Amino acid sequence: MHLPFSLQLLTEVTVLIVLLVVIAFLLGSRPVHKRLKPNQMDAMSGIDFERLLRQTLKKTGWQLSMTSRTGDFGADLIGISPWGVSYAIQAKRWKAKIGVRAIQEAYAAQAHYQTHRALVITNSWLTKPARQLAQELSVEVWERPRLEREFEKAYDSNKSNKRTSQTQNDLHH
């Protein structure tokens, strides 16, 4: 069947748009880490950073759920580690150093959600007072170097031999 030129062009454009949408969907549905380059997490939104953490930790054996975006009582994720310990997790994607407020929020979330531990995970580093408070309150902290190791453990299949020894080392720090 031969369509008039304008209808044929419209049909071809529509097919092209549908193909582009399908391709964009397929590329967009890839895990965040596959597209992540060094320092890109610094430009993510807070919610994207939380999703990346959830996806990464799940790959390393964590059982996780996200809290509500508002009224989260200081935790972004609630989970059980591969070693069976429950955690209230505060995710902080910041350009600056993390202050005591993040530690206080995680500590409060631990009490509210009745978890065994509180954990602050950041792409940055803590201020000295925040580090001191975390130690006093037994709030675990994963700063940027630890976070990068977790990404490696989750997504770099060539590092399987290092994973076990580094995981054991991380558990004791």
C-alpha cells in the first residue's frame, strides 16, 4: 500500500520516535553503577545516591528497604547486613564534609527503628567533631574510601580474591 508522502513521513517519524524511546528505556534501566564514573556520584541527587547505595549493598548480600522520603526519622535505608546485623542507614551525598547532625540523625534512627546499629554512608568525609561523636555513640561510618571499596566488591568481578580479606578487614573498623 502506498501512503501519501506526508502520512508516510509521519509514520516513519513515529516509528523512529518509538525506537528511540525503547532504546532510551533500555539504556536507562541499566543499573546506575554501570554508568558511574569517578566523582559522578558527587553530582547525583540525594535520592539517586540512596538508590545507588541500595542497589550496591543488595549485590553484596544486604537485605534493604528505603524509608519514606519525608519523616524518615533520620534513616534513608533500613537493612540487615550479610552477617545478620540490623542497621539504620543515613545516606549523605555532600560536596562538603559531613557534620555532627548526620551522626545524630543516624543515632536517633537506630533508636526509632530499633536496629542493632546505626550507619552513616557518605561520598565525602566527616568533620573531626562528627568523627568524635560517631565514635562516642558507636555509629559506624563509611566515608568515601570505604564506599569506593563497596562498589568494587559489588561490581568488579576481577577482584573476587581481595573481597573476602577486605570485607573481614572492614568489619573490624
